[in-house]
Amino acid sequence: MAKTKKKTSRAAYWQEHISQWSESGLTQAEYCRRNKLSAAGFHWWKGQLRRKARTQKTSSTSMQFVEVHGVPSAHVGHGENSQYKEEYILGFPLNKL
């Protein structure tokens, strides 16, 4: 538990620096020099936090329930032994997903 808390506080520390850097107009190297930060550490945490944000965004939007209205597919066979397939053709606009 202590390790998780420590990692969370480090992530918050680096997130704060990354936010300040993005608003500073400085290069990463210059920001790190002025704030006595490891450029390699800055780069690593920037990547970690970006991946975490992307993963959280993806996981929260990747699965949604949508209402589906099926249309029976084409009639198969002829005469009194004809049957309908137990399949449906689904149509939906992509911008509604």
C-alpha cells in the first residue's frame, strides 16, 4: 500500500511539472534545467502519464450499449417448406456509436 501511495504522489509531482512546462513556452530541456529536474525522468513520466490518460479514455468510451433494430434477412427456399434464416442484417450510422 505504501508503494502505491508513493507512486501516486510521484505521478502527481510529475503531472504538476508537466502541466507547468506545457504552459511555460520553454523546451523540455530548458524547463528541466531551470527546475533542476532529470530530463530523462521528465520524458519517462510524460510518456507514462500520457499512456495512462489514453488508456483511461479508451476504457471509459470503448464499451457502450446501443439499441439495435434487426431486419430479417432474405427469404430462403420455395413453396410450403420455405423458411426464414435466423439471421439479421444490422444497419446503423457510425456517428451514433
